[in-house]
Amino acid sequence: MEYVGMLAPIAFVFALAALAQVNDLKKEVAALKDKQDQAK
């Protein structure tokens, strides 16, 4: 069970990377919504 503690930092890094990707996707969706609203 000690190896689970060693995996925690790796999981934390992956979680940060996932949050960064979600943030980028949110920005992209917002930009696309703005672009769509301007087209109307």
C-alpha cells in the first residue's frame, strides 16, 4: 500500500494538466459563442 502514496504527486500533475485543458476548452467555447453571436 505504500506505493499509493508515491503515485499521489503524479496524479496531482495529471489533475493540474486536465484543469488547464478544461480552462482552454472553456475559452475556446466562449470565443466560438461570441463568433456565432456576431454572425447573427
